[in-house]
Amino acid sequence: MSRTILRGRVLSFHRAPQGIDDVESYLYLEDGAVSIEDGLVVAVGDFAEAETAGAVIIDHRPHLIMPGFIDLHLHYVQSNIMAAYAGSLLEWLNTYTFIEEQKFSQQGHADAVAVDFYDALIRHGTTTAVAYCSSHPRSVDAFFAEAQRRNMLMVGGKVMMDRNAPEGLLDTAQSGYDDTKALIARWHGRGRGLYAISPRFAITSTPEQMEAAQALVAEHPECYVQTHLSENDAEITYSMELYPDAKDYTGIYEDYGLLGRKTLLGHSIHLSHRETTVLAETGSVAVFCPTSNLFLGSGLFDCERLMSNGVRVGVATDIGGGTSVSMLRTLDEGYKVLQLKGQRLNPLASFHMATRGNAEALGLEETIGSIAPGRAADLIVLDSGATPTMRLRKSTLGSLAEELFLLQTLGDDRAIAEVYVAGARAKSTLGGL
């Protein structure tokens, strides 16, 4: 069994930082060694104290070695419609999204898109993501097959949608249930794949389909649940027209037993006090999608209010409504959103959220999201001097927090010097780089 040691500056979080001076919340090594065997981290510490005999040493100095980024909410089937011009969510869905997703009924289309999608994730340093596929089972097969080929830990599922969409995208309550059941059996727990039961959102699911989703959740508590919540004012109004007996938008999912610690709720912008309380009580995760919220004019996520009320929070790109695959660009826009809310997000908290924080949201903090013995060796190497502008600014920096802020403000895929998936190089082996 071969052993590899990555040498460089090492940063990994133990818990959420309570402030910019909370040095107890993370491990930082100026000259660190991350020892890897069989896809797992087996030791981490100062390089001078590492057992180097017989190991392959890869020297990444002066770069920063961190856990790979985790993206809690995106649509791989929308990769080709980023930057589609539209004024609002519902217009964007009807004009671009539903048209694009119908292409996934075509033989070979999903396979081709999946390859490009995973290449993009790796270029930008994302080693785990939670994805919506289309309503076509073959889109799910392509998603998980490509993840398995690359040995990546990925979460995803077929969208269930039986109304308010083109005929070419619609399933039925029964076929949505049957397809999902079969896909769970085929992919959940195979390789590193994990399944997410995925009623798209209340507008595109009838009460009968919601009942089918409820049955799936009861039958498969090991799976995740993902859907959308309170992204846009018009969406909320229409959802309440379709479900007039619900207390509120959150109440729709609550009534069908879809909330819980494995539930990921994209957007969660316009929430009442009651809805916030329900999310906290059920342990459901509100997922902050800053670039899509800004792009579609949906609203400003109130991170401080949610977290102070006990709601679990994560962060995501939400491509293709989101405008970048990069978690660095996402963190940058998230910072700006919260500035507008009068909430200052320090860079330590940003990078915790994109790594260990999102792992905790998935309940996978013992598997991914940090650098510690027994964790998967899903790692990224960050170069804070990747561009001339970054190099110039870097020369004036005086702290780790300032370097992280530089990375999230000016960084993009060029700042990702290397990516390791289960200990194997992933970025430098991509074609065309």
C-alpha cells in the first residue's frame, strides 16, 4: 500500500469560528504534512515530524492545502444555460430551464453533459456536490456513473414533477415514485454515491406526488430530501394558491413529512417567524444561493436571523440560475449579499461554511470536509497569487484571514492549483489544462 505526503500550508476547521480571532476553531500549519493511504488521510501534522520513509512527497509550498469545497445545491442539467437572460425565476424556468432539461430525454446527451459538469467542478475545486438531475432517469444514471468513474462523493436525484411544466418533462405521481424507488436501489450507496429524493418544488408537484414523495422518505430514511423554498415572491404566491390549506410555503413540505435533518431547502429567503421556527425544530437546512438570488432578483438571504434562531445553514452555487461553478465566486457574492443586510461575514466563517460547515449540513463531517485521520482525502491546493492582481495584493497581506479574503474576493478556477479526489490527482489530469 503506497503512501503519499502532501507538503504545504494546511488549514482545516474543527468547528464554526466564533469570530475572526477564534484560532481554536481551526488547525493551521505553516509547513504541514498530510499523509494519505488508500484514499484516506492517515496523519496530519508538521512536516518536520512526519514519517517520510518510503512515501511519495508532493511539495505544494507555499500554497494552502484545504478540504475540497462542498456545494449543497445545484442543477447539473442546467450547466448549458448559465447566463441566460431573464427577469425573474418563473420567466427563467419557462423560457430556458424547462426547454434545456427536455434534451435529457435524448440518448447520449446526459452522458456528455455529465463529463463537462464534473470537469468544471474539479477545475473549481469542488469535490462533493448535491445535484438535481432532470425528470429523466437516464440523467440520474449519467450523473452517478460519472461520479463513480471519478470516485467522487456525490449526492443527487431525479426531479419529481407532474404539473406546470412541458409535457416532455412531466412524470406522474406513480411513475415519479417508481422511477425514484428504482434509482435509489441502483445508486444509493454504490461507490460513494448518495441519493436525494427530489420533488422539484410545490408548483410542479400535485398533492398526489407530494404523498408519493412522503412515502419514499418514510421508506428510505437513509436518503436525503432536496427541494426549493421561498425563493421568489411570485413563486410563494402561486404555491399558496395551489396549496390553500397550508399554513405557509414551509407548511406545504411540513404537511407531507418532508422536513428533517436530511432535508436541504434551496434559497429559503422570504421566511416568516413561524417558518423559521419550523426549520429550526425539524433540523432542516436552509441553503444560501447568493449568485442565483442576485441574478434572478429573488432577494437577500438573512443568514444572521436564521442562524440566531437555530436554523442550520449551508451555501451553494445553484448553477444554472447561479452564475459560477466556483465556490470562491459564490463566497464573494455571499459576502456582498450579507453586507447589504448589515451582516459582516468574516473569511474564516466563509471557508468553514464551504468545507466542514456544508459537510455538517449533510451529516458527513466524519467523512469529508476536514483534514483529519480517517477522513476522505478530498483536498484542494489554493494559490493566493494565481493572477497578477492577486500577487500584487498578496504582497501586502498580514494574516491568514486576509489571505482567505483575497482568495474569495479575487480568486476563481486559476486559484485552484490542484485537486485530490480520494488521494488521487484530479485537476492536473484533466485534458486541456
